[in-house]
Amino acid sequence: MIKGLLISAPASGTGKTTVTLGLLAALRAQGVTVQPFKSGPDYIDPAFHSAAAGRASFNLDSWAMPAATLHDIRAQADGADLIIAEGSMGLFDGVAIAGEAGSGASADIASLMGWPVVLVIDVSGQAQSAAAVALGFSKLRPDMPFAGVILNRVASPRHEAMVRAGMEAAGIRVFGSLPRNPDITLPERHLGLVQAEENPELEAILARAAAFIAANVDIPALLDVANAASTTPSAGPASPPPGMRIALARDTAFSFVYPHLIAAWRQAGAAILPFSPLADQGPDNSADCCWLPGGYPELHAGKLAAAAVFRRDITAFAQTRPVHGECGGYMAMGAALVDKDGVSHEMAGLLGLVTSYEKRKMHLGYRQAHLSHPIPGYAAGAALRGHEFHYSTILSQPDAPLATVRDASGAQVSETGSLRRLGGGGMATGTYFHLIGQAT
């Protein structure tokens, strides 16, 4: 069993992504083969993990995935020397009503996998009091393995000494102390970090992060405390491919698709045929379905509206075969998209959907959907789990609702997705949520 660690924090914004990326890059530079994972539904961080580690990173989600599926995804670490998983939000943050294997909290993953937690604590504005925070996190869940802390945003050697004194008195192990370092800050936008592939400085930032972590964290001590549960993986529910030849939109406007789904499709024997709508490419005509992931169509609406070949080819494709879109892909399948300046741009027109980014409103959370109609890979009546995160709103949705959709608490949400049957047996479907998998 490959040993691992989970890097978490008391809250978002405390530096766990910087620590994770620096640790991945530093270990890789030392010749350690590290498998990264991301706890929770974040679809941006895994690309940064992959750039730092040189291996594809996968999401592990205790609300949306059963335990068997989590263990199956963990098997992606085969051949690695060590696992480093990054938590989401605060260590214990999840939804109020448990899902498949927990609440979605990072602590669920640590407990299930046996990976000791290393807590990154922002100690700015406090000294010995930080120990009370660490002690509370170490004791709240007795089933969760806890290794110790990394101190972040330390002001001075004197400040560090006071914080360390408090940690020692509380019996909390300190693995490192990080001063402020603006040289490894990653740029952000409305859905989180600017995507890894869009950052020309990423390689240099990762190199600086690796050097920073290597100089300020006791990496050998971290390796010594890595661990894993002795549970045996068992086969979880398969994620069926939407077709055996899948035309997959893939560029900076369409990039949010969970890596475990792509891996499952390939393991089932499906061929992935990428194309770029931004480069005015249409889906491969040999494909038997087309999948448009989420991303940032609102930032490229004018270019998509001008992509005549893309719009022509996907319209022709949809007359005889299924096309499915998620979030940004769903928006691009609609009749129009209104950008932040209030300008309306014509989209592919496979659906009557009109969406707007002019007046931003955040929609965020887990989704559970019961399909009223089929989508590629899933029959009508299937129960799906996913996650929604966007700032656009629906101005018009004239097509048939695709599903009954509820949030994690069971409350019904208005974003039902939509369906339109086309021409010679084709079908266009879309949802605002990103599929994670089928509910058990």
C-alpha cells in the first residue's frame, strides 16, 4: 500500500495550494515519484498538481463518490513512491447531510485512506494562540490521523519562536515555518486560479515554490510520518463512457472535466478525440457522441460566435448523434450568451438557452439529479451526482427540462438542464452541473 499525506488547513486562503505545489515539485526534483490527488470537486487545482508532479491528479469526493470508487481512484497511484493529497476549504468543511461516503470534507478522505493530515496554519496576527487552533483540529475527529502543522506567513524569527513554543506545549509537531513570499503567488479570476495552461510563468513559479518549501520544511520528517490504511480496494460503480468514440472539446474555454471520468472512459475502451472550438474546429465526424465540458466561454464569447466552422460542424453532427454540454459547454450550445458588458453573442443554437454574465450571481454547490431523459452514457431515471459553480444566469430556457435537480440538502434547484431532439435521431442535452458520477 502506497503511503500518503493530506495537506489541509483551517480555512480557504491559508496557503495549502502553495504548500502542496511546492512539496510536489520539490519531491519530484529529488527523484521521488509522487501521485497527487485533490479532495473535493475542484476542477482547477488538479491541473496545477499535474504540472508540479508530472503525473495526472485525480479528485476524491466523499459526498459524490462511494467508498469503493474512492479506493478505485486511489489505484491511480500505482507505481508512485508517495501520495500527496490536497484538501479543499477547511479540513472539516462539508455539507450538512452526508452523501455516498461522507460530507465532502477533506477529513473524510484522510480517515478513509489513512493519510495523516498536515495542517497549514496562517499564523499572522497570533502567536501561541495558534496552538489552540491546531490542538482543536487534531482532536475533533479521533478517527482521523493527524501528523502536525506547517506554519505559514511567519513575520520574523521571534514570531516563529513564540508560535513554536505554543505548539510544543500543546504537543503539536511543527514540520516547517514559511515566511511571506510574494514570488510564488498564483493569479486568480472569478472561478479560482487562472488555469495552469494559461500561465506562461507557471514553470518558474513551481521552481521557486519547490526551492521555498525545500528550504523551510523538513521534508524527510514528512516522509517519515506518511501512512496509509490497510483497507483493500473493491470495485466501485463504473463511469460508463458516453460513446466509444468521443469528440471532446478541449481548449482554454472548455477544460473543466474530471480526470477520473476521462480515465474511466479510456479504461472502458473509448477513444477520446479532442477538438478546439476556439481554433474553429468541429467535432471529429467519426465520433459517435460529442461532449462539451465547462470552462470560460464567457471570456471568449466573441471568438466562439465568430467560429463559423465549429458552429456549422457541431450543428451537422447533432442532427444524427448526441451532444452533451456541462456548464460552459451547456452555455455554448445555447442560442446566445450575454457577456459582462451586456453584448449578446450568438452561440451554436443546439438549444434555445440564453445565458448572461452581465450581472454576476454565484451558483455553487453539490447537485443530485434524477434524469427525466437520457444523456450520453446514462439512461432516463439514472441518479447522478455532480457539482455546480458558475456566475452566469439563465435568461431563457424554452426546451424540455432534462432532470429534477436538488442540492446536497435535498432542496430543488431551478437549473434543471435541458433537452432538444434534433433531425435524424440526434439529441442535444446540457446541464449546469459537472458530472462526478452515478449515485449508488
